[in-house]
Amino acid sequence: MKSTIILLAAIIKFTHCTELDFVSLLSEIADLELSEDGKLNFTQLVTKYGHTAEQYEVTTEDGYVVKVFHIPGKRSSVLLTHGLGTDADPYVIRGHDSLGIALADKGYDVWLLNNRGTKFSRRHIELDPDKDKKTFWNFSFHEMGYYDLAATIDFVLYQTGEEKILAIGHSQGASQFFALTSTRPEYNEKIKLFLALAPGAFFFNMPLLFQIGASAGPILLEIGKTLGIEELCRDRGALVTMIKTICTKGVISYEVCVRAAMFPFVGYNPTGLELSFLSTLFGHAPSGFARKNLEHYDQLYLRKKFAMFDYGVKGNLDKYGRRNPPDYPLSKVTTNVAIMSGKLDTLSLVHNGKVLKKRLPNVVHFEEIEATTHIDFIFSADAPKYLFPSIFRLLQKYD
Ligand SMILES: *[C@@H]1O[C@H](CO)[C@@H](O)[C@H](O)[C@H]1NC(C)=O
Ligand SMILES: *[C@@H]1O[C@H](CO)[C@@H](O)[C@H](O)[C@H]1NC(C)=O
């Protein structure tokens, strides 16, 4: 087994499929066909759509420096956390039809966390993400909750003088929220309502394609480890540059990047993600994350539990004092939680949203959203029609 992995790793290394030495060269010569909004950065987009954006750097207890964006408004604060492989950008890339800006248009005071490892938060007070790879990239959604989200909630409370805030998390943004509030229950007191959009926690009865991918996960991740790949989808890296180049070439890109590569995993909905939007989307996505994070998600699926990271028997005994990693104690998530599941979502399935609802003690609202896939929650052209009215009603009710 081990030798097969090393052999595969050597072949991949040789054929240059991954982030290796020619990284910066590729990004220099790549020609991306981006729209105006695909080229503008977060600050410039927010300004273009009528608001102002501020940036803060928040240092976590374990030394990571995460960037937090702020779109000031007069109403209560709402904190947004993003999904795996993205950062705060997608919350503003459809202008007034994106959640971040729509909330600002309603007068909310909007805060957006960029988790450790994303293109905005690739920093640590001591560790170098390139030289100290093994230690810098040693995190999953667990640390994004336990440290990044905790520090950001405290920072927002401190900045605004509020005692509690509203929060919304998409997919991994919900995983990290439940990791935090179950292990540090005092954070429940700081939240008025948490709205989980397509939460990533339970993965029962997954579609066949997902099962195949996730079952191959351990081997692929082991190859990555052998190759020394700790960081995935690095901004301006070879792989990301290649994806962006291929995915911004019109009709053919739509077939390759969306119909063939995206829809089978997240759900099929061409009206939510239209061809002309690709030249904006791929100016902003994907964003970096740790291999360990993917490994943690794969474990959730394989072990059928929303549990802490599995370090193997010896590692678990060292770290947790038991052979298996503990489940996150969801009974400790006492804050108000609302869950929204997309009817077309093939990654965070409606019935898994219901499983989560049963395990949490205080779910105040559960809703199935029409015509919505996993990614439609964040940047569907139809989100203002199917999703936003429910979100606004809930925020108002629990504010
Ligand atoms: C966007 O670009 C402007 C101009 O270069 C810069 O001042 C600003 O900090 C950038 N914003 C972000 C979020 O990187
Ligand atoms: C990664 O983190 C775990 C748990 O915090 C720790 O036990 C392990 O030694 C760390 N590994 C590295 C390479 O830093």
C-alpha cells in the first residue's frame, strides 16, 4: 500500500499536476477573461455597490492572523462565515443580489470572517505558511471554529459594544460554528441567532458519486501528504491558475467547469449559476485551505459522526485520552439555531439537515429552500427570490 502511494506520488510530481515550482511563472502568463466585477477586489466591489468596506486583522489565541471585513451599517451586527474553498468574496460578487451587500442595503452592520488559510488570512505571528508547512497548515474546520470564529465574535462585540450578535454560516461556516459552540459553550451567550445555510455536519445516504470520491479520499490525501502538499488551492498557485484559465473561456468552460465538475457534486441548477457569471466567479474563487481540513470532512463521512479529528489510536489516546475521537457535544449548542436546506443540494442533503436538527437542543426554525443547490445559497442569481426573504424575516424576528 505504502509503496503504491509513493509511486503514485512520484508520478504526479513528475507530471506536475500539483502546486510545485513553476507556480509563479504560470500565473504570469495565464490569460483570464474576467468581467469588471471579476477583477475588482472585495473593497472595490462593496464601494461600487454603494457601501464602504473596512479591513481588520484579528490575531487568534494560537497565533493566526485572520482578516475580518466590515461593511458598516446602523442596525444590528451580522457575522458571516464562508464555505470550504472560498472566502468572504462570494458574499459580495453579485452586487445587490449577494447576501453581504443585500444585508448592508437593509441597514445591517455586516462583518465577514476570512478563515485561516484563505487568500486573505495566510498569516501567523511566528509560522511561515511556506517554510513551516507542517505546523502552519495543521488545522481543519475545528480550529476555524475554536480559534478564528471565537476571536472574531469577541472582536465584533468589542468593536460594536453589543452583547450579542446575529450570525450566518454557509456549509463549513456552520461546521465551525457548531465546533465552537459545542466545545466552548460560553460562546452561545454571545449569539442571538445562528442561521446555518446548508450545514456540513452529517453525511448519511450520500449520492453514489460522492461516495466514490469520499472513499478514494484517504488514498488521495495520503498521496498529498507523501508529496508534502499541505495547502490546497493556493491563490495564484499552479492549480488555481489553471482552473481559472480553463473556467473563464465561455461556453466550453460552462460544460467543463460547471456541468461536468461542479453540478454533479453540489446539485444541478443552471438558472442559479449562468454562463456569464463565470467571468466574475472565477476572479474570486477558489480560495486556499488545508489538506487536513479535507481529511477531517472525509472522516465525518466515513465515520458517520460529527466528531473531532481522528489522529489514529495512538494520536487519539495522546490527545483525547481515548481510542476514538469524541463526538462534538451538540447538546451544548444552546443558542437559537435556524437551519436552511436546499431542495436541490446534493452535498448537504435535506435529510441530513433534519438529522442535525434532531441532535441540536434549540432549533427554532427549519426550512427547505426551493430551487437551491449547495452553492446557490451563496451566489445564485435567484437567491433574492427564494432565500433572502426568509433570511430577512428570521433576522428581524430574533434581533
Ligand atoms: C483592494 O485593492 C485596493 C487598491 O489596491 C486596496 O487598497 C485594498 O486594500 C484591496 N482590498 C482587499 C480586500 O484586498
Ligand atoms: C498538529 O496538531 C495536533 C493537535 O493539536 C498535534 O497533536 C500535532 O502534534 C500537530 N502536528 C504538527 C506537525 O504540528
